[in-house]
Amino acid sequence: MRPFSAAAIKQFFSQEADDPLLLLVTITSGATTLRFANGYTGRLTALETDEFTTVYGVVSRAQDFVFLPMEITLPTEDDAAPRARIALHDVTREAMPLIRAATSAPSVTLELVLASDPDTVEMTCVGLAMHAISYSRDAITAELTADDLALEPFPAHTFVPAQFPGLF
């Protein structure tokens, strides 16, 4: 992981941030990918279907991230496997068909960018999976989990005389 830029550190410690940090969420299930942001920097005219539709969001690395209000709860530091919780307030009903059609856990990537420079990613969390998904009329909540390598057996083999005669 690369260190945070000086501009990002300034925004972390300032009482009133003039250049907010935006959370970019990429949800992938099969061949379908949805991109959301918790803030916006302008209109995404390429996604507007008619004169009555206005879409706001962020363009980062030539990808459109649609503004969608969301809440994320980071994992606590207890002994359990780390689990974050995310709540997407899906008032556009864009993510609901993807969640319903998923046959396996959708994968999630979280990225943190500055609003003034959305092409520079300050932090990335990859390899997350959505579990314990529930949804209501206008919100989707889920747990985000990563593979817990501490639960993997180590060593992978049992040291017995038949497999490792040089040890005995």
C-alpha cells in the first residue's frame, strides 16, 4: 500500500474539509459490474437517458461511479473475523436486480479518492465479498468479509515418518 498523499492527510486532520474524500464502491457479480460513489463531483451526462433524468457521480480513471447515498461501518478489533457492514440506499433500484440474480457472493472493491483528484486512488480494499445480504424497498445492507488467513491450517501437511523420513 502506498502512503497517503499530503492533500489526503490534510483532509483527514482538518476540522472542515474543503476537498472531501469520496468512497468508490465497485460491485461485481458474474459479467455485471456496478460502480457507486458516496458523493459527486458533477453530472454524468453519458448515463442520462432522457431530458427528465439527471445523474450525478464521479468519473475516476475513465469509469463512471453513480452517486448513491451509503453508510459503511468498519470492523471492530475483537477476536472475531473482520467484517464490515455496508448499507446502500438504492433509491434508483439499480443494484437490486444484481443482488437478486447473484448465484454466489458478489465481490466488492472499496477505493478512497479526493474529490479534486478522483483519478488518484489514496487507498484500496480488494477481495471483499458480500455476505448476509438483506434488502428492503429502498436499501440494501450486507456484510463485507475478506478471506481470514488466520483460519487456514498451517502447516498444510502433517509431519509423519511416512512422508518426511528425514525428520525422524
